Amino acid sequence: MPYGLTNSPAIFQSFINEIFKDLLNQFVIAYIDDILIYSRSEAEHINHVKIVLSRLLNNQLYVKAEKCEFHVKQTSFLGYRISHHGVKMEEVKVQAVTEWPQPTMVKELQRFLGFANFYRRFIRNYSTVASPLTSLLKRKPTRLGWTKEATNAFIDLKERFTSAPILKHPDPSLPFIIEVDASDCGIGEMLSQRTGQPGKLHPCAFFSRKLTAAERNYDVGNKELLSMKAAIEEWRHWLEGVVHPFQIITDHKNFEYIQRAKRLNPCQARWALFFTRFQFTVTYRPGSKNCKADALSRRYDLPTEHCSSESILPRSVILAPVSWDIMEELHQEQEREPPPSHCPPDKQYVTLCLCQRLMQWIHTSISAGHPGISRTLHLLQNSFWWPAMALEVAAYVKSCHVCAQ
């Protein structure tokens, strides 16, 4: 490919995908000119390598022997060190971070944060830790005015790179566990699974981000709910349609409230509708017992007793109705009338006797505000399905007296 053309990488990637289209995700992963071959046994691996090299040769593509590795149990791929144990940071990159001098110019700090951001999935609560450093860039000065807080954050971030765990490869056949946490400036989550005998908790990924100006005004309960929603959105490709319901561990009980409340504010109502797409349980663990031990090898016994607590929201801020009874009726109707074979597997089938009530619930809710045909249909299609849904939704919205005024 000629240098300088902006679409060269995309064209070459399409070419590689076409060559290995029947092998991708079977025993080949290819990103532009980086090709990874994985196998269960040595004999199988020899055969896989022969197939890949033959495909390259037949398409007049050649590889340099000195740039190849064969018959290894761990290798570097796209900036990560990969083995059957999991994924970790490359030692050369870790060393570069730990030896990085304290920046004095804005460009130098931006370079450091950009380099560190590549490995943020290995660092728990990365956004919160790096927040004092990103704050230095807000006014875009030429030289940096280092504060004690920013200096401590720079040192802390470098130390966390040296103690980052190996991230385990997620196993869809095992239940997932998500720990969520929220602070005044950010949210952080950890996705993990228990493996081995006895079951030890191994991290699969970390996620964190800073709160927006509006989100910082949330009370602590809504910040925890936001953290739950952000975690599920980030890892939805693992969590949607799981074999076992996943577990969320939190130190606040606001999710119990959002399930039982008759009225919610508009934001909570949208979150409640989003949560119905997933199968999970929420475990409450008080902050005093929420000790963060070594995430790579810790064990803990989850509390079996259900602690009672009052709702964190005053009645004055409870605004919009959410009818959880409809959800129970939907489950009961599905037992009597199973969904047809052409019903999408990720959608909940709605029987004819409940279609009208469900459309009314979605369309007339204060949190929805009588949306138009497209918006009402979109809200329903996120979680539900029944034959001729689009036609019935259009007819219902057109017949709405409030919308006609």
C-alpha cells in the first residue's frame, strides 16, 4: 500500500478480512498486518500455521521470519502481553511509565496522560486517580502549575502501573460479578469472575470515567445507580443474554427503591427501563465491609442477610409512575403463551392482551412526555416485540387525545 493515503489502513484491513474470512475468530485474529494464531494443542497449531501461511502466499503476501514467533505460550499483540492466564501490560511500556519524569509543559503532560490512558483498563478508578492531572489542563497554560494534589496523583498513578493485575479472559459459561463505586468526581467499576477451587475472584476488566458537571449534582444514591448503568453499558457484549444472571455489588440500596417505587423522576425511569433488558441480582454490602483487598486473589463471603434501609429520596422528588406490575404480567403471559419462533431472542414477547396497556405505559408516562410515533416505537423496540408492532404503535399515537391537542 502506498504511504500517505488516508484510506490505506481500511482498504488493507478489508483485504485481510477477505483472505481469512472463514478463519477469523476460529483460530485467527488479524488487525492490519498483525496476525495472531491460537490453538488448543501443538499438533493443531502446526496445521493452523500452515493454513495461514498458505493463504498469505496464495495472495502474494509475505512475512519476515525475524518478525514472527512460533510455538509460544505468550506473546505481545497490539501493545498487550497475552497468555492463557489472561492479558497484562507489556513490561517495556510499564518501565517507560515508571521512569517518566514529572512534566513541566502542557504538551509533556498530555503525552503522559495519552500513554497512560491506553492501559486504563488495568487501573482501578483511573479517572478518579488522574483527575488532579487532567485539571491542570483546563486553562491550557503554557507551563504547568503543579499542586501538591497533582504531584501525589502523578506518583500514585505511576505506582499503580507497577502493581496492575493480570486481567483474566472472560468465560461466558461462568457468572460475572460487577463491583461498582461512585465518588464526588467519578465512577469506577470492576468486572470479575470466580475460578478454580476454592473460587477466587479474578478481575476481567476495570472501567472508570469522570462525572459531568450535571452528574456531580446527583445525590450519592443516584451516583451509584449511574455507576451500575455505566458498567452494564460498557460490558453489555458480555452481559446481555448471559447463561447465569450476573451479580452487582454496591454499598447503597437505591436499586431496591427504584424497583419498588410507584413514582420515579424521569432520569430514574429511563434507567429502570434500561435495567429490564438484563438478568442480574444486586447485593448490598455496607461501606464499612467493602474493603478493597488484592483484586487478583481475594476471597470474601457475600452477606446472606438482607439489611433494611429507608429510601434515600424524599417523596417531594418522586415524579413519574413506573408500573412494575406490567412486567410481572408479561412473565405470566409468556408461561401461558410461549413466544413464536421468529421472535428476536433478545426481546421480550408481548401477548395481544397486553399490547395496549404496554403502549399506554410507555407513551403516557411523565418521563416519556407523550413522544411521537418514532420515539415511542424506539422505546418499545429496545426491550419488547410483538407482530405488527410498528402499525399498532402508529395507530395508538395517532389516536392519542393529548397529542392531538
